[in-house]
Amino acid sequence: MQSSPIQTSVIIPVFNQWDFTAKCLRSLKAHTPENIQVIVVDNASTDQTHAELDALGESLWGSSFHAIHCDLNHGFARACNLGAKAAASQTLFFLNNDTELTPNWLPPLLKALDEDTSLGGVGPLLLYPGSNLVQHLGIAFLPGAQAEHLYEYFPAAHPLIFGRRYPKAITAAALCMPKKIFMDAGGFFEGYKNGCEDIDLCLTLGAKGYRFRCVPESTVYHHTSQTVGRFDNDQPNSALLLSRQGQNLTPDIHQHALGDGYDIRLNEWLLASVCLSPERVAALDAGANGDNPRLWLDMLDREPLWEKGYDLLAGWLDAQRSFQEALHIRTLAAHFHPSKVRYIQLLKAAQKAGKPELAQHALEKLEKIATESKDLHRKAIRRVQWAKSSGEPFWEKLYMGWLSQHGTAAGR
């Protein structure tokens, strides 16, 4: 009896972290009834990976499993490119080993690619493990070529998550795309060192007219950044990305926000973040009368950007001496509304909860704020000049407004 054709080649680059790899492979097997090929590219691991990978993979997939053992750690891009060359399917799915699959993860991705030939790639909705909070729904760009995960930490059931959007880039932690498109683009650019490869590829394909989207009907849990030294090369990677893709790194976070009924504001050190309109803030604040933490929590589920809700709920939890829960709320508040005040609150909450690593994180943020807050008046003027020369009236108005409000104090 002839077996069904391989639908997808799943490519997993690994370096050590065997426990993550084994768990990922088992979840992949448990939740993928489709006929797939699994290719694990081992970047010269020094733990159990080398000894145990082949046996586990073959026990799960037999001849449909292929391990590539490298003599050197080639990094993410080279490992993925090696896996793609060995792929038998015309559809590739790049997957980090710090992920866990869920039922029916593959069909929605294949369906999206089949229905829309303009898509260069698609990804699942990535969630933080042990929660129903969004980790990745697409990448948005801020002025200064900064990138961030769009609507990170929103509840996965929020209606906004299911809107169809086409970000300029999506993460390669879980990226499904036609093999031909990947190979024609030259694969991942190997000049990067474990960072920015996915953004570079998406922007390269975007310049050719391809689009990207996350498909929320497909869900994968992602532990994020488990590789040792994952952020060691952030600065050179960012500089390389800017040199290669500077013309494509135009800000688009405001387009997402405005299209979803939100606004953009600048904090005291010129960082842009998504926020509620003043009218929406007033309506939510007015609806929070009384001492009703359940109501506040429900309101935050419906509107995660409601700033006063975090203060009300964290204050109530502190009074109940529920310091761990209060820390979680302060963490979300600092994420959605970054400011010096928020990080001071986060520092105090971490100290009360006995979480020294989070307290250190808050201290590092405060130190970074102090660095980034130097010579803000000059920075804001440069941003205004950039916005004018780049034909960005939204950002020109926003930075002019910041100068009007903060300019004198910032210039001291």
C-alpha cells in the first residue's frame, strides 16, 4: 500500500537543550496525524542530544526522520538552510525546539498558504507556556528601526487576535512557507548570528510583493529565547539588518494600532507604544467605581491597555498580601505602559514577592531609561527632521507634540 505524500518538512535547528528538544518532538508527534518529514539539525551539541536524538526521532517517525549532525555550531541560519536543502516536501516549517505543538496546528497553516498565493509565509499564534497570553502575532516596527511583537501579552481569546492582518515580518520560531519561495530568496542570510534572520528574510520577500500573516486557528506554545547566548549579538545583528534592509524598516506600528481602534503615544524617553484613546480611557475609568477586583480583571481581559485597571488590581492584591499575583499585574502594566514610575513599581513588587531576578530586571530597565533619557530634546528634534524628510506626517505631529509638552524640561 502506497503511503500518502509528505505534506510538510519540519526543520528544527538545535544546540544542546535536549530536554526541550525531546519534549518538542514528542508534542509534534502527538499532535500531527498528517504525514510529515522531521529534520533536526544538530549544531554540534555537547549534551545528550548527540547520543539520544537519532533513536528518539526514529522511534517516532521511522524513515521520515532525518538528523543532520554538524561538526561545528553553524548558528540558526546555516542550520535551517541545511535542513531546507534536505527537505523532501515542497512546504517547509521552521520550528524552534523550545516549542510545544497543540492539536490541529498544521491544517490551518497549509490552508492559508493554499488559499492565498500572495503569502510568502505564515505562522501560528504563539502563546506563553502555562498561560493564554500572546507571545507572537506578528512583528511591528517603530521609528529608529526598532521591532516588537504586536499585541504581546494580550489574552489569546481577545477578538483583536482573530483579525486578519499582514505584518511586514513574522518570527521564524514557527514559520511555514513554500520551499521554492525560500530557496529562490537564498534562504536565511548567514551573516547574522542567531538574530534578525527571520526579519531580513521577510523584508526581502516583502520587497518582492509577498505578504505574511499569523493564523490564530493554529496555536503553538513558545518558551522563547532558551538558547544560551541568544542575545549576545543583538547590536551587530541590528547594524547588519539596518545596512541590508534600511529602506524597508519603515515604522508601521501606528498603522496596526489605528486600524484596530487604538492610538500611539510617546513616553518620557520618546518610546512609542500602543494606547487607548482619551475617550476610551474615560469610559473605562468611569465604569470601575467601587471595590470590585473581579470586575477590574474582567475589564482588563476585554481591554488589556486599560492603565488604571492595573493600578486598582495591583493595589488590591497588595492589600491582600498576594504579592506574587500583584507582581504579575505590575509586570503587565510596565509592559503596556513603559515609564520610570512603572519600573519603580515593578522593582518594589518584585522585592515584596521575593523575586530577585525580576527585581534585577527592573533595575536594569531603570538604568537603561537613565541612559536613553539623555539629550532628549536633541533626539526629538532629529526625529521631527526624520519624519519630515521621510514623509511621515503622523510621526512628525507626534514628535512635535512631545516637544511642545516636554521640550523645555528635556533640553535642560
